[in-house]
Amino acid sequence: MERRAQQPGDAQQPGKDGGGDSPPPPQPFLEVTCRSSGKVRRFAAGTTARYALHAINRKLEPEAPTALHVEPVRDGEEPVSFGPNAALANYGRGWRLQTVTVPFPENRVQTTRLKRFQIQASDKLRRQDDSRVVESS
């Protein structure tokens, strides 16, 4: 009987028993849905909830409500809140991570716009005063 040499593809790979029931490998990142913007942000496994909130809130439009915390949610289940130092985690099939926000009262948005306008106006006046000082010298 003739034996042939073993080819690299012939060897069984460790952990593969041919059953096909093993779970897929975990993703190297977690996705968090921002409820203010509707965008999905990706974070590396082990990212703290505090950093995720910082990164999400930093990219929001000025009028959008900021995220207060991140929670995994699943239909029919009680949401789980992450503390600021907790690492984001995947809770498995059917769970998704999302931010929790409290909408701004309408007057707070108007106040923010008014403050922004006041800052722009004061900067403009300051530049005019600076140019007058230069002209009179």
C-alpha cells in the first residue's frame, strides 16, 4: 500500500471537530447606537462606557440631546445600565447597545443659541475695539 505525503490542507485544525455547533468567534468591536443621531459607532472590546459617551457626544450636532449613559437592551428584557468605568460588553444574541438621552427642553435649546449669538457678538465687538486701538496708534 502506498502512502502519500500529508499536505498542509489535510491536517485538522485545532477546535474544529466538524460538528458546526460552535459559536462564531467574538467580534473585535462593539457597536453602540446613538439615539440622538441614529448613527452606529464602533468601539474596541474593553472600551469604557465613559469613553464611549465622550466619543459619541463629541460628534453630536449642537442642538442634539447628549447621551447620559449606555445600556444593552433586548425586547422583553429589563435594560442594563453601564457605570462610567464599566467596560462595554456584548450580552449575546438579541441584545444591542444604545445610548440613553433626555431631550432638551425647548427653552434650553433657545438659551444655547442665544449664548452662542452673544459670544459671537462680543467677539465681533472685541475685534472692532482692537482695530480702533491699532488705527489710533
